[in-house]
Amino acid sequence: MAGTINNRRKQYTKQIIKESFFALLHEYDLSKITVKAIAEHADINRGTFYNYYSDPADLYEKIQQEYIQNVLAKITVAPDYIEAALIDLLTLLKIDPILQALALEKQHSDDFIEQLLRHVKAISLPRFAQNYPQASPAELELYFAYATFGAIGMIKKWLISRSTLTPEAVAHQLLALFSSNIEIPVEQKGLENA
């Protein structure tokens, strides 16, 4: 029984630390957030923070990795469904305020979204190779980088502007842009309503 109570207390403490961190992240850049500020906001002492994390960057990294694993577990994994994977990803980004904060954090957001998009890379690179049989692996990597960083800009603009475009519509736009330069087969199901 005591182990269960201690485990719940640890989970509660970690949750309150994360919530305080995200409240501060909405106001300040990650580089400006201190352990002292997190501890004061969470109403804990700094030693409690250090029981779980070495500094705010470590906290950010652990949260980011946790969310990447959760998102990847939820998005469609199928070679012919790039669109479905993008829709799943965009839907999660649209509805989850913590994912939005990670995606929009000024210093590290591009890296976070790029890590999420790497899941699509395994599907995309073979398609790029089919369309560009003469391209070297290094060139294929550049094609993917081009597509990825364009996608990051669109996704961030979509989130920041609180656009009324649906995740399906944004996924369709992203794939239309990619396929105008690099042909990628797209699942068309459900686009009539986008």
C-alpha cells in the first residue's frame, strides 16, 4: 500500500512540475525558465524538482520524448497511407495544448516537429527513390529535408493562426505541395469533404 501511495505522489509531483513548466513556457522562452521559477509555480522546493530532472532543458527533453512516443503510437503505420499519418499527426497537434506548446516553443519546435515527421520519412524516401531513380541517397535526404522544413513552416503557421482549416485539409495541402515537386501517391479517401 505504501508503494502505491508513493508512486501516486511521484506521478502527481511530476505532473504538477510539467503543468508549471508549460504555464511558464507560454510566457517565456525555454532559455529563460529557471528551476526556481518552476518550483515556485508548482509550490514545491527545488530539491523536489532535482529528484526528477537535472534542469529545465532536461525536463523539456523528457517531455518531448514522451510525447513523440505517444504520438507515434497513435498515428497510422502503413506504407501507402502517408496522408492518414499526416492527418493523425495534425489532429493530435490541433487538439492537444501540450503538443502545441512543444511544436511552437521558439528554440526547439522545428526539431520537435521534425522528429514527428521522421515517421513519415520511412514511407517517403522509397517513394522519392521511385520518382528519382538516378538520385543518390544524399540527394534523397535533401528532397526529404526540403519537404520536411516546408511542412514545419506550414504546420506552425496553421497552429499559430488558429486556422479553421481541418487537419485533413492541411494534410491534403502539404501532400499537394510535395507532389507538385516530388510525386507521392496520396490516399484520396475523404478529401471530397475537406
